[in-house]
Amino acid sequence: MKLVLFDCDGTLVDSAGVIHRCMAKTFAEAGLAELREAETRSIIGLSLDNAIAKLLKCEIDASVQALSARYKDHFIALRDEPDFAEPVFPGIPDLIADLGRRDDIIIGMVTGKSRRGVRRVLEMHGLSEHFFVVRSADDCPSKPHPAMVLEACAEAGFDPADTLVVGDAIYDMEMARAAGAMAVGVSWGYHAPEALRASGADHVLNAPADLLTLLKRTEMLDA
């Protein structure tokens, strides 16, 4: 059996536009330098305080926490707008459904999103029933700390060696390697495949269905 732990933003759902709108508004309101979308994409995957501190090249302090609070206010307001969207990437619903039907696979999530954000995404896209374990920014230190993976493995009853971490960011790859899990990057997210490989990715998927092929290959190696 295998435990497959998915990142959320950039792996399951395309949320870069929403995240950038909220982050850019937060920075502009505070009188900070204009934020480019490429800068925002570079920190997606980190927990919010860590993401803002990285953008500002500073330590987490009261000013960073105040910016985080304003970001959350802007996100809540944006979420109620008619054009709000965090669409799943093509092929993800079929992949999750396929994995969910298998008796030898348990699915989980390890994400820098809040638990409330995770719940909304899963409910919006009808995926809640498939996720056995979730670790979020509300539960653990930010990626690349391995706590999310290690706690998810402990709750699901898996050794990290029997676990795949699937994500689009270098932080996902670093977290997986630190936990002793297989690091599986995805090419459709926000970090380039070469950056994922340089950060320790064991494999980089070009399409969601490629994960099924990888799992078959690991089954043959385990046999």
C-alpha cells in the first residue's frame, strides 16, 4: 500500500491569480513596492507568514503578521465576489477518482493553505470523500519542515518510505526529502521542472495521469 500526499495550490487547483490579487492589494495598501505575479508564484506553497517574510526578505515579526491579517481580510472579501475561482487543473478530478477507487492507495493533503481554505476547495470540487488525512498551515510548521508529512504518515499508519509527496514547488520536494518520502514534482504548477529536480524531485510528472504510471512502476519495484 502507498500513501499519496498532495499539495493543493499549484498541484490540485490553479489559485495563483487569486493569491496574487490578494497579495498585491495587501502590499499596495501598506505602501510597499509593487508586487509582480512571478514573485507571488515563487512563494506559493509556504504558510502565509513565511511567504510574506520571504517576499520582504525579513524575519517574521509583528509587521509581517499584520500584513498576513490584511491578506486574509482581502481573501475573504474576494472569495465572495462573483468571479472568484480556484479551478482544478485538467485531469485532477479523474486522477483523484481513480486513486479513490483503489484499495491499495490512501490519499492525503499537505498544504500551506488554512484548514478552512482546504475544506472549501475540497467541497467546491466534490473531493472531500477521497482525502483521509490533511495537514495544513494551521496544524504544522511551514514547508519545507517535514512535520506535515510525518504527522500525516503517523495518522494514516504509513512509513514515509511508502509515501509519495506530490507537489509543484521546491518546498514540497525539500519537505518530502526531509521526511524520507518520495518527492514527486508536477510540471503544470508554479515552479519550473528543472527547479524541482534541483530541489530533490525523484520524478516530475507532465500530466496527472502520469502518477498512475509511476505508481504501477513502484508496485513492480516493491514486488
